[in-house]
Amino acid sequence: MGYGLSQGKEITKNGTIELQMDLDAITAYMVFNANNIIEAEKIAQSCPMITSVKIYEVRSD
């Protein structure tokens, strides 16, 4: 953690486009702990900070 974020891309089944960097674009990531993958999905679905994210990724160690 602690590394800077690079320019974003929107990835869909129709292809990939580069997202322009501007003052209105906010790119970030969140790390949280959950007891299992189902709990992690529920946290991601109910997170008030996630309003227009294109990609959700859930990982387990």
C-alpha cells in the first residue's frame, strides 16, 4: 500500500478506453477486512463511498 495511482481505464466487454485525468475525476482504492467473501460483497454493495465505480474487485488471501 501507499503507491500512487496511475491513469484509469474503463474496461467493458466492448473494449477499453483511457480515462482522462481531470479535477472532477477521483481515483482511489479501499482495503477492508471481512470474515468471508459473502461479507466482503455485502460491505462493497453497501459502502456509501462507492457511487460510480466501474470496477469492483474482491480478493481473499
